[in-house]
Amino acid sequence: MATRHTDEFRRDAVRIAVTSGLTRPQVSSGLGVGLSTLNTWVQKHPLPGRALRSNVPRGSTMLLWRVRTRTLRKRTNPFAKKSA
């Protein structure tokens, strides 16, 4: 069954995808949403101008931290399966 995300979650995901410096695949993986879903959200909900990090609400900062932590864990996990 498809997961419904709140508008706030979508706005935060778009803000992270546009301003974090991470690639969209990293952001989508970190948030647990599909890449095509994230790309659709970015197209439908563009940010008005470039948002500054100081303008990112506290909840978004925590979401960004979670995405970066997951990405870092995937890169440094010695027990992760290696692709052929």
C-alpha cells in the first residue's frame, strides 16, 4: 500500500533536495521515497528563489541530518553487500 506523506514532509523534502548539496538519489534514499516521487515533488512545488539554510525550519534540519546520516552509514558500512 502506498504511503501518504503530509504536505509539510513534501515541502521539507523539496527544500532538502534543492539546498542540501546532496544528490537527489541520496535524498530520496535517505527519506525512504522513490526518486521519481521526489523529482515530481520538486517539479510541482518549486521553492520561491533559493532558500537559505538559515531559513530552513528546525524540523527540516533534523530531516536533513537524518538523510545525511543514512547516506554516510551506507558508504561506511563494512558489512554491506558489495555489488559485483
